Amino acid sequence: NHILEDVNKCVIALQEKDVDGLDRTAGAIRGRAARVIHVVTSEMDNYEPGVYTEKVLEATKLLSNTVMPRFTEQVEAAVEALSSDPAQPMDENEFIDASRLVYDGIRDIRKAVLMIRTPEELDDSDFETEDFDVRSRTSVQTEDDQLIAGQSARAIMAQLPQEQKAKIAEQVASFQEEKSKLDAEVSKWDDSGNDIIVLAKQMCMIMMEMTDFTRGKGPLKNTSDVISAAKKIAEAGSRMDKLGRTIADHCPDSACKQDLLAYLQRIALYCHQLNICSKVKAEVQNLGGELVVSGVDSAMSLIQAAKNLMNAVVQTVKASYVASTKYQKSQGMASLNLPAVSWKMKAPEKKPLVKREKQDETQTKIKRASQKKHVNPVQALSEFKAMDSI
């Protein structure tokens, strides 16, 4: 949240034409971003290269090579314009967009780093709770981004009555069961070289964010964010459909082929259903001077659509593997393992051959070893002979 505070201060300094404050705060932002990039890049050296590290390093490169140079350019232009006599006009919206990209870039790095952690390991502090509220005096907010009663749609969902929260929690529990099935299925396979597994994991992560929104948690803040997430799922579903049909075309077993095509049709159907349900309406009504929050019906529909899609993805992964194992005898093994889909069992997690000891135990042993008396070699040899004679 420190980067968010600095970004807001930087924009306010620009609007108040405070050159020193602008330059000082921009320097703090650059320093924070550089530290984040350095720490995260160093941390990735502790992991085996793979999809996880690639995603994280891709986010850090985007911040360092694209976002920060643009932000620095806008800061220099703003300082130069405000320092001139008389002060030169500048595009305030461009500066705000560049500042927003810095915050978004660091947030994306954070999300990429947290991808390896399970939902049970995450807590509320792992999600952003503040909004980027500083806007240009001339900027226009869209209808989806407008706050309802001064609050975001996510905050309103968190204020639903306990009875409605219980209904949503029941649906989420059912959704979690489907997610557990998907986790169990994708955890079998190495996702390097298997885009089916990669897409399944991406869709699962986005659907988790959408269900978290219905509970007033997670990174999605407004209806527009949920709609955008639904579009990402639809794009991933289209890519999975294309890969699945490629596998089906190479499958000589008509029954397996028809099963796979049927599950692919379900994915297309449920992606469309999820896109419709993504327009979650969180409403606040003033009844008798008391604010009443509603929106449970649309939230329940969203969770049910996500559950249906999750089940379809699980079945598609299974059917894709079965169809990939069918091949014609004339083609032999050449028909197996298409370039885009390579089914390899995931290697078990690495465990240390020697159990690491606690720091205090290590220090104690070193201390005792330093007090060990030296034994005369001749005496040791005589003891050995004595034992041998016995």
C-alpha cells in the first residue's frame, strides 16, 4: 500500500503544481519499484525454471523495461513544464495513466508471486483493500466504475445480510468441491509443453477471483472487473476449444472423439453463461432511512455458472488425455504427444536428503565439537587392538 500512497501523493503534487513534492515523491516511487524488482528477481533464483517463474519474471520485466521508463519520462516532462516561467501546460491525464500503470505493474507482480500459494494459505492481507481514487479533474468515470453510496461493488457485497452470506457460502463450498477435483486432475501433469493444463489453471484462478468477489474479497472491485475477468475466461476457453478439437481430429476412436467434442461444447456454453452472469448487481436501497444491501441472486448465478464451467474443464482435461492416448497402429507412436499437448506425469516434489536442523541446535553442536579432546593415535590404535583380541 506504500506504493499506492506515493502514487496518490505524486498526482496530488502535480495538480497542486508542487515541483519539489512531485520530484521527491517520484524518486520514492522509482526506489520502491527498483527494490521490488530486485527482491522478486532474486527470489525466483530459489525456484526451478518453469511456468511460475516465467510469469513472475515477465511481470518484473514489463515493469522495469516498459512501465518505469514511461513514468520517468512523464515525471521529467511535468517537472520541466512546472519549472518554466511561466508554467507550461501539460497533459495531466497522460501523467495519471503512467502513474496508474506503476501501481498496476507492482500489483501484477504481487499476484504472479502469490499464484503458487493455495487459497487456504492466503489471507485477507494478500488482497488490496484500497482504490486508486486520485483522478484528473477532467477525467470521466464510466458507469461501471462509479461507486455506489461511496463504496465499491466489492465492499457492498461484503455488507450483505448474514442470511444472504450463508447462501453464498453454501454455493462457494459446492464450487470448492469442483475446484478440488480440478486441482487433483491438473496436479498429475507437468504443465510444461501442455497448454491444456496451463489454460485449465488460468481459468481456475480467474474463477476463484470471481467467487471471492461475491464474498467481498479478492482483487476484483467492481462489476467492470468481473466482466473483464469473464472475457479472459472466454478467451482461454476458446484456446482450449481449439486445442481440444486438434486432439479430436487426431483421435481414431470415434467414442472418445465424440466425448471430447461434447465437453468442449459445454465449455463454450458455460463461458457464455458466465459472461452473462458476470454483470453482478450490488444494489443499495434506502428503505425507511436505513440502507439495505441486495445482490444475492446475481451472485448465486455467477457462482453456479463458475461451478458448471469448472466441471466442464475437469471433464475436458480427462477426455483430452484419453483421446491423446488413442492412435492408429499404422502411425505408431508418431501420432502421440502433439507439439502443443505433451502429457508427462509431474515429478514428485523435491525433498532434502538430510533433514535441516534448527539454527540453535547447529550452534550447540558446533560448541560441543570445539571442546572435544584430541586422542593420541597410538592410544586409539591400542584400544582397537584390545577390542580385536576380545
